[in-house]
Amino acid sequence: MTNRISCAMVALLLSPSLMISSTIRAEEQPLVRTTSSQIAIKNLNYLIQRAELRVRSAPHDPAVVADYLEVLLMRASFLNTFNDFDRALQVTQELIRGRPNDPRALLQSARVMQKLHRFSAALSLLNKAAAIALDSPVEQQPRFQRQLDLQYIIIKLARNNTDQALSMLKRLKASGKGAAGAADLAVLFAAAYRSQGLLEAADAELAESLEHWDRITPFTVAWVSFQRGELWVGVDDARAQTRYEEALHYLPEYVTPRVHLAELKKRGGDIDAAIKLLKPIAEGQDPEPAGRLAEFLEAAGENKQSLLYREIALRGWELLLTRYPSTFADHAAEFWLGAGANPELALEWAAKNYKNQPTSRAKTLLLEATLATENLE
């Protein structure tokens, strides 16, 4: 959920003169042409560098900071460059210091808090922003209110308040705000339907979102393919695998679908393919690939290599959880259930995750950790 992409900023990453054919056939979608992933990532990094210079020149300008966060958090979402979270916190903290009562500054800070799953802090900032804007409307108040509402909806979905989220979504849809707005809403409707177990409806909403976004960019198409894959894991793994492969066709550098595809390959008995998928990304800023790789190598009888990657994962999780415990509580629990081999720590992190996000998936993880702990007795 927290990976929602803005069409407006993604469109800046591309140029028709740089278009390179990258096609794949989906069940409901025609062949899609995108720029190459290498060019798109190069352009994204350039935009981040340019936005960084603007932020340094105008650190208290909410619009400048918003543009910077758009590209910075996009890179973190696709490439799992979690050090970008540090910079996102720095710039929003400086923005708030300079504009403590500006609703637009408060909104940007809330956006980062939501991304980091610090939902109580995000809600406090959103409520303050809404109260100030009610007394003193900001420039482009309707647009600001819509952005505020979208943040509220994301948090309601994360906290399993699906009915409230759907009510807000229907109201926003009725107001009608163009193609980009329709894409945002389709993605959030999909999340709501998924939480209700309406997987076909969720899949249809995600497919529809592509009709509103510019599909020249590999980021948008890969993200939608990944989200569609997430719907079917454990229900129709073949369908999930197809979507993950689509995502990686468009954006091979996309970390999370690569990990999830490796998990499906392992589950299907193709452990060599699973290991091959993970090795290129096992020493990045995200410790999850190293943890999964350690687990799979052990299953393949490669114990020496397994221990090496387990140590890499342990160091990564120690660093990451010190900085962002709420953000990665669920993945930490999964690591301790797997390669980390510590069910008690898994239960601790699963409980933290469920307290922060009481969803059905969080509950399932908590039950798995509880059972693993009981099996130690």
C-alpha cells in the first residue's frame, strides 16, 4: 500500500526519444512498450540529484520538498535504497522547523511518517494540518484536501478500517479529478477489496489503473504487475508467478518481486532458480534477499555459503530495525522464522507488527510465530 506511485512525477522520467521496446502480453492488457529500465533509473537518479539541489536552496518550501520526496521515495520503493528514508526524514524535519504551522509542510511530514508505518505520528500531523487549513485555507485548497484524504485512506487501510476507507474512496471518486486521480483511487480501491478477500475485484481495479497512467514508464507497469501478483500468492501461485515475471520483465532491478518470485520458485521445487534470482541483490541495503538466500542455500545443502549470507542478513536487520522498527517489523518476523532461526524474536516482531497494523495478514504472521514458539517447548 505504501508504494503508491504518482503519475505526474513518473512521467518526468521519460522521453519519447529514449523509448526502447519492452513488451509482454498480459491477460487483459495489450502489448505494452516502455523505456528500458536502465534509462528510466538513470533519469530517476538525475531527477533526484536535481531535486536535491533545489531542496538545499529552498529547504522550507513545501512544494520543493514535495517534488523531492516524490522521486526519492520512488527510488526507495523500487530499488529498496532504504538510506533514502534517512534523507526523507531530514528534509521533512527541516521543513517543519521552518514552517511549523504550514499545513502543506505538515502534510509532507505525515507522508513520510506514513511511508515508515509510523501511523500515530502521521495521523497527528494530518489532523493538525486539517485543523489549520480549515481556519486558514491554503493555496489550491481542493487539491490539498484531496492529498490529505488520500493519506487518511492509506492509514485506514493499513489499520484495517476498510469500511471507513471505502466510504472516503467512494466520495472522492464521485468528485472526479482526472486520469491521475482515477489511477490513485483505483489502486486504493484494489487494496480495500483485497482486504475483504475480493481478489478478482482488486485485480480488475489494478488493471484499470493502467488505463489512467502513462504506460511508457516501466515503473508504473512493473508496480501494477507486482501488486497483481501479490493478490494471488497462496491462492493461485501460477498466476502470481506470471505477474512477478511481468514486473521483472519491465524492471529487472525491482527488488521485492524478485524476492517474491524466488519464494515461489523455491516452493515449486526449483531451488536453483530461486538462488539465481537472489544472488545479484543479496548484498544491498535490504537484508531480506540475503536472509532468503541463506535459507535456500541451507535447503540446497550449501551450508558454508548459507552461513555467510545469514551473517550479512543479521547485520542488515540489526541496522535497519534500529532505525525503522515499525517499517520492517513484518519482514523481521519472517526472517527470524526462517534463516534467523529464532521463533521468540519472530513472535516479538510479529506482535509489534500486528499492534501497528491489525490486518488479516499481520494476524496470520502472528499466529505462525506463536505456533513456532510453542513448538520449542
